[in-house]
Amino acid sequence: MTMRITQGMMANQSLRNIQANQARMQTLEDQITSGTQITKPSDDPIGAAQALSLQESLDQNTQFGRNIDQGTSWLNSSDAALSSVTDAIHRARELAVQAANGSLTPADRSAIQAEVTQLQHHVLDLSNSKYGQYFLFSGTRSDQPGYTQYNPSTTAGAYQGNSGQVLREISPAVVTNVNVDPTSTFDPVFQAMNQLQTGLTSGDSAAVSASLASFDTALDAVSLARAQVGARVNRLDALKQRQDGVSVNLSGLLSNVKDVDMAKAITSFTTAQTVYQASLKASAQMMQISLLDYLK
Amino acid sequence: MSSPFFSLDIATRSLRAQQTLVDIANQNIANANTPGFSRQSGVVTETMPYPIPVFRQSGAPGQLGTGVQVTEINRARDTFVDYQMRGQLTAQGSWDARSAALTQIEAVVNEPSATGLSAQMTKYFSAWQEVANSPADSAVRANLIETGKNLADTFQNSVQDLTKQQQDLDKQVGLTASSVNDYAQQIANLNKQISVVETGGMKANDLRDQRDLILDKLSSLVKITSVESSEGSVNVYVGNHQLVDRDRTHTLGVDGSSGTNQPVWMDTTPNTPATITDGKLQGLMYARDTVVQTRIDGLNALASRVIESVNSVHAAGVGLDGVSGRPFFTGTNATTMGVNAQITAPGGTSLIAAARMLPATPPATGYTWASGDSSNAVALAQIQAAVAQRDTSQVTGLQPGQSFGPSTVAGLDLSHSAANSNITMNVTAGAPNPTVTFTSGGTTVSATLSVGTDPAGNQVITADGGSLGIRVTVTAAAGTTLNAALTPMNGQVSYTPAGPSTPGDQYAQQISALGVESSTAMSRSANQQVLVNQLTNQRAQTSGVSLDEETTNLIQYQHAYQAAARVISVVDGMLDTLINHTLL
């Protein structure tokens, strides 16, 4: 039996096909204009989950980058302060060498004494260096200065901070502290300077000479702290570079999952457009013909 | 020998028959675009010949035909296609409803996007990282509170939207049930008319078309079985219950006493629940009770996990006032989630617990805290990447049929479980190893007890509850005989919440499941559309009106009519000759 075709069938079929072609164009148009091929989970269920996870990792990685930057700044500020402390120790040690000479006039000695006092103030200031609103050398008690006087051996001059660690999470589950231990770094410096100051006040050249060894100890302590800071900065720099690489990789993966391949999408769109036009033309011509056209 | 009037009779009958056929074609053309209309055709037969054959025939050369008549008007209809069509419409109704609900859910969750829940979670935990970087900075703390509020709002809004959707679906269930009744009433009315017409010996083609159309519409709402009775009525059944009984109907209503509309048959006291297995009504109920509910449950589970883990860490830390024990979030699930009102109140930024009570630096003793300490903030930020925790508890007297739960095993926190129900362990003897069955929230997992030895030489029996996340380990001293029934002994029960590890993974899995379900529903719905289209074509092949065909027929009838009229004028001429010219 041959198939009976009716005008209604043709009209419905044409309409359905035209609508299907339009829907295809609309999907492609949506992809091209939004630039993403996943606008809702059903577009690509696995891809949507991957996109979420990758985006989360990327955002986390960016945050770790910020943590590292902030930690690096903290460490750099510490290093700058400690560098000045080193300079102060060197200068004080020079003064100690001069004072130990023994052939100083009282005027010379009082000049040295005045400069040592200045250096003591300078180191005290340095020990109260801040990063933003935080004191760098107070442990986690960073809302207050670590030292209020330059004589840690007295109760009032003792370290006021704590031994808490200033923590930064620098990569997943890796937490590092970015502060140096203030007491082991600053106490020897204050002690050496006090020793020199006391020796100068009492005119005790033996004490002045003895302070030279103390300055060496202080220098060692500060150098150790600076070495630690430097090592941490290097570690953070390396980590930051690695994380930049990871971010590039993650962005690439995310783009692979989410972004539209424009060349492909535009080609498909053009094809869909051609098909759509053809379907319109064919339908228009088909629907106009009827037996009635030929009957008089 | 026939008279000229006999010829006129034949011609008259022909004119009448051709006229009827033209009317039928006219009716077909008029209804070419009417939904449900079936092409009609006349059954044309010769009228009884004359004379009636008898044994001896005199004066006649033989039987003479007496003309033509239209004896019946039929509609072209394939009832098998109707039957198939209704089955497919039912399935389409169900998938369309599910697909529509899922599309709406996808719009609600709005993922992947920069403003979805996933992004809000990331922002919240990043804000904790920023607090860790600047623990005493009130601007940073204020930002954390805002991100916390946004996270809670996103959870709340999502669940509110989904609940609203559930309510809409529930309303639609009620409306669909009343549509079913409307259609049933229309079928009953048509049944009455059809049986009146057809017992009178005619065919009620147009009424039948209307009834078939309504049966199609009804079948997309519920799965029906229709049986035609001898007098032309159609009896309709939904499941085993009659919906239309000739010219009477049984009412399908809804009972909202359980909180949601449940279809019931109203013709019994008390009303009996209606079994709805397919169609739009079933699709709507499935969407309401399962599709949307699954998403609500998922969001609630995720929210309670975030609330629980954030609060337990937050309460362990101290604010800038040195006080610990404050929760960050209030509420227990996505619906009730919010940020602790103390924290959102003016000055609340200082209550954020970024620091911890730590041992004081000697010579000071005891515990102290410092504003620059961010150890708790770091721990809170790490929740984002934290795998679901495993709770472990020692139990004594572990025995067959043991029921585990927050109340039965101290220290074992089963609150991560979505069903939050106790887990039951049942040990059954078997060779070579006994079997343990774990049951939780309707899911049962079987495991075989495996017996091994630990480094210390103790015998260890383990049973792993797999996807339930529960694991039982019993350690017995070397030499202890382990019998098949597992006599009560001491052991360790651990519970790891099932599912993906981090909160982000948990959410991503929910989104993926939503996507799979939605794309499946969409393609099933599209497939049904293809099947329905195919059947529509098949039906149109039989029942559809072809204008070319009708025009062709019309011309045929026109010619036959013209010829019959010509016969009349020929006979008229004959009579004229006979009457006016013969006797003169």
C-alpha cells in the first residue's frame, strides 16, 4: 500500500523540522555568545562537575598565592628591620673597639656613650617594626610592641610578646610560620649594647672589651634569624612560581572543559543556518502547491 | 418492461447519492485542520435490482438495476494506532513533567556560574584565609561575616526556591486530577450521545472523533485502559479502578491531609488511595516527591556538614574577647542556616574566633590567647579541603544484631548520615566466614567477615560496610577462637560518611547527578515526542484529510452528478416526445 500523505502531515512535519533546526541554531548561538558550552549541568553532567572542582581548585590556588604574597611581604619587612639591626650591631661593635682602646678622652667617651644610647633606641625602634597594624616581633601578640625598653634584663624591659607563630597556609594543608623568634634574636643585641653602655658609664674597659664577644653572639643570633627569613622567602618564591604554573594548568583544563571551541561552534552554526534556510525554502514551496492550482 | 418514470427514479437516486458524496467530501475538506477529525467516506452500494427473480419471468430480459444509494458513512480510523498512541502519550506526559521540573531545578541551582553555591563556598573559605592573614583587622573580619551571610542566604534561597517548586508541583497535581475528572465527564456525556445514535442504527462518527480526542488527552494525564461496550460506550479504567462507566464517572480527587496532594478515589468512604503508575500526574508526583526532594536533601546534607564542621572548629577558638564556645552559624540545615546573630550584631566582628587558647609562654603559666594568632582561622579555612571525618569508637560486648547509633555507641557520630538513622549490624553464620549485614536508611550492605592478624599477633576480624561507610574491627588475643556467630567481644566501630571527600566534591557530585538526571529526562521526553510524531503520521495516513484526494473525488462526484442530471433531461426529452408529439 502506498503511503497516503496529507497536507496536514506535511505542514506538521515541516513545522517540527523548522522548529528542530531553530532549536539547534539557538543552542549554538547560546554557546557562541556566552563562550561556554556548559550553561547548565545537563549540557554536560561530568563536565559541569569537573568545571566546579577545577574552578574551586583555581580559586583556592589563587588564595594560596595571596597568602604567599602576604607572607613574603611580612618576611621582607622582617628582613629589612633585621638588616638595620645588623648595621646597628656593626656600628656598636666599632664603637666598642674604639672604647676598648683605653686612650679616650672623657669627651670622646661621652660622645661614644651618646651614640650607643642612640643605637639602643634605634634597635628598640626596629624591634617594634610593624607590618600594617601588626608588630613583627611580638609573636602573635602583634597588637603590642615586643619590647618597651632597651634593657631586657629588667622586668619592665623584658619581652612583652609571646612565642606564638604567625601562620600562613601556603598550599593545601601546608602551613608555615612567617615570623622569627623575637627573644632569641633581640635579647642578645640588647644585652650586648647594655654591656657596652654599662662599661662606658662605669669606665670599666674590661667590661667594654667583654662586650665585643657579646656583639659577636648578637650578630650570630641576628644572622641566624635573617638566614631563616631568607630561606623562607626562597621557599615561598619557589612555591609561588609553582602555583603560578598550577594556575595556568588549571585554567587550561577549565577552559578545555567549559569553553566553546569557537571555530567548531561557528562552523556548526553556519551549517545549521544553511539547513534552516533550506528547510524554510522547501516548506514554503511545498505548501503552496495543490491540485486546486490546476483546476478551472 | 420498465416505465420512463423508472429511469427518472434511478437518476434521482444517483443525484441524491452523488449529492451525499459531495457533502461527505465537503465535510472532510471543512475539517481538514480539525484536531481529532477522521476522514469520512460513504459506502456506496447498488439498490435492490428489479424485478425479484422468480421461477418464471415474463416480459423482462433480465434483472434491471434500480440505481445507487449511500448506505453508510464510515470514518477511517486505525484503532491499533490509537492504542499505541495512548501508551506513548502516557509516557510522554510523565517524562515531560519530570523534564520540566529538572529544567527548573537547573535554573535554581544556577551552576556552573560565578554566583552559585560552589562559588559562595569558595568565597567563604577564602575569607577565612584572609582572616588568617590579618587576624586583627576588623574590615577583613567584616568581609568574612558578609561571605558567611551570602553562603547561608544562598543555601536558604536555593531550598526556598525548591520548596516553592514543590508546592507548585503539588498544586499541579490537584489541577491535573480535576482535569482527569473533566475529561472523564466529557467522555461519559459523549458515551451517552453515541449510544443513543448508534442504537438507532447510525454511526456517530463525529462524536466518536471527539471522544477519541479526549481519550488521547486523558491518556497523557494518567495511564488508562479503555474498553468499548456493545452499545458504543467506552469504559475507562485507571489501574484497576473504573473512571468512566458508560454515562457515569467515578471522581478522582486529592487528599491533602498528609501535607501533599495524594490522588484518591472519592466514590468510596473512606476514600481509597488511587494507584497512578504513569502519565503527567505520576510525573508531577515523582518530580515533587523524588526529583525536587533529592535536591533539597542534598543541600540540607551539605549545609549541615558545613555548619557542623565550621561550628565545631569555631567554638574551639576564641574571639578578640578571649571567649570561646561560640558557633559561627546557627541552624542545622540549608533551610535554617544563618550566621550567629551575636556575630552579625554591631561589634560582632571581634567575636570571630581566629585565635586559639594556647599554653602561655614561660614563665607565665596556664593558657592564653593573642590577637595576632590565626591558628583557628587557618583550621577553619582548611575545612574547604577537609575530607569527611571518620568517627571511631571502642565498643564492648559487640554482638550479633548490634545496633549502632549516637545513643548506643558513645563517641560515634552518625549525624553525617543523610538518613541520620542508626546502623544495624547483623551477623549470620556461614562457611567459611560469617556474613555481616549493615542496614542504614533502607540501604543494606553485606560484607564477609575477614579474619587476619595484626603486627602484634592478635587476631583481627574486620567487616566493611562499603558505601555506608561503617567499619567494624574486632581484635582478639591470639589463640582466641572466633566462632561463626561472633560471641560478644570488644572491638572498634568506625564510621566514615559515605560519598565524596570535601564539601566541594560533595556538591559537585550533586550537580553532576542533577545534570545526568536532567539530560536523561530531556532525551526521554524528546524520544517520546519522536514516537508520538511517528504515530501522528501513521494516524494521519489513515485518518487525515488529503485535499488533493478530496478534490479529485469531488470532481468525480460532480461528473457523476452532471451525467445523472443529463439522464433526467434525456428522459424528459423522451417523455416530451411521447406526450407532446405522439398523440397529436
